[in-house]
Amino acid sequence: MTVKILELVGESSNNWQEAAENAVKDASKTVRNITGVEVLNNTASVRAGKIIGYKTNIKVAFKVDETAER
């Protein structure tokens, strides 16, 4: 088995977990066989002393399709 890794940034206006979930949800539209996620970093945008946006940098692991033509 071979696993490939993609680095992504998810965004949310609610929290970091939702930001990660959004990244995985969007990736799963075009990437099959996602097997895991590693959270690398969390950041937030601040305006007038309040957090207004959350960003999560993640690595998504997925199995390479061995049946694809070469």
C-alpha cells in the first residue's frame, strides 16, 4: 500500500475543529480513500479584539489507487 499526503488549510467562522472538518469535507469531493488527518497548526483572524475566523493547517493522508492505469 502507498499513501500520499496533501497539505490543506480549512476555514471556519465558528471554531478550529470545524475548520479541519471543512478541509476534509472539501478534499473528499475530489480525493478518494482518505485515511487520516494530522493537525499542524491553528490560527485565527482578529478584529476589534474578537476572533472572527479560524484556520487550521492539516495534512490529509489517502491511499493511492493501485488499480489506476499507468
